[in-house]
Amino acid sequence: MATKEYTVEDKLRGLQHLQDLCSKLDEITILKGELPMEVSDLEDEIAGLETRTGKLQAELDNFDADMAEKRNGIKDAEAMIKKYNEQLNNVKNNREYEALNKEIEMQQLEIQLTQKRMRDAENDVESKRAYLDEAKTAIATKKEELEAKKNELDKIIKETEKEEKKIIKELDKAHEAVDERLLKAFNRIRKSYRNGLAVVTISRDSCGGCFSGIPPQRKLEIRSRKKIIVCEHCGRILVDEVIAGVEEEVEA
């Protein structure tokens, strides 16, 4: 089967059709705005906060066990001091007396050191508990915000899903009608501009993309549709008013 030969006018119409479809898809993307990115960022932020709060909660759980262990250590030290004091009543010489007193002092120092560690740990844990409460509040707030943004995005997706699928399906066919070299140029130009316009019409004797003036001879060449012409200033593909209005005429 022979490959269909496209005239320059066919190619221009194909490019304009492709641009119209891409612009419609761009409008849907604009309608969604920053919502997809905002939803993703909020999900990441919530996940990060939940990871940190999980680790913090584990530290607090360990703190309670550690404090219980320290309290038991103090009780053991107090029991030893009581035992050594009782033994002082039965010492036989100064050496035993001094040895027992030394053991008592060591136990007392151990109690003081443990108590200091407990106070330091309690101060530290208070700040951690405060941060944990703040983080939990932040998570709850961000989850509410995420839910609202998800609902808003889901509503837009629901309203535009049918149209978006239709446009994407038409785009697949439109791509086939444009040769590979032109398609690459079209995509390259589209990526160069925020508004995604690669094909523009003449507007008031100027380029419809960058608004630079177009000489009369150049306009005649564009309207003759004998070759593909790009704007000398912005590089966009230029088409005449008839080509630019083809899609509207077909739809009407």
C-alpha cells in the first residue's frame, strides 16, 4: 500500500490540528493548576512527620522503661545503704568500718548521679512531648488540607476525564498525520514556551506568538501555503487565518 503524500497545506493543517488539541489539553492542566503537585507535597510532608513522630514515640516509650529501671536502681542502692548501716553496728575494727562507710558513700553518689540523669532526662522528654503534640496537631491539620485538595482535584478530574480521554485519543491520530521531522520540531518549540504554542496565526500583521511584525511579502508567502514558514524572531510555525480557523469550521 502506497504511503499517502501530504501537501504543504496538509502538513500545516495537521500541525494546526495538533496545536488545537494540545492547547485543549493544556487548558485542562491549567484548570488543575498546582493541585497535583500540592497533593504530592502534602503527602510527602505528612509521611515525613509521621516517620518522625513514630521514632519520637518509640523514644518516649523507651524513656518510661528507662526511668523505671533507674528508680529500681535507686531502690537497690537504698537497700544496700540500709544493709551497710546495719553492718556498721557489728564491725570489729576500723578497717571494716571504713570499708562499709566507703560502700555507703559510693551508693549515695550513685543515687545522686542517677537522680541527676533522671532530671536531665525528664527535661529532655518534656521538650520531646511538646514537639510530639505539635507534630500530631500539624499532621491532623495537613491531613484536613490534603483531603480538601484531593476532593477539589478529584472533582476537576471527574469533570474533565471524559474530555481528556477524548483529546488524548484524537492526539494519537493527529500525531500519525504529521511526519516525524515536523513532529520533533513541533514538540521542541512547544517545550520552549510556557503557553505551549508552537503553531500561531498572523494577528494584526504580527506573529501571534511574539507579536513581532511580519513584512507584507512574508504574509503573502504564509497565505500561499507553499512552504512551512517560521517566525524569524521566536521560531514558531506561522499559519494564515484560514488554516487557523479550520478546526472551528469543522466543529461548527
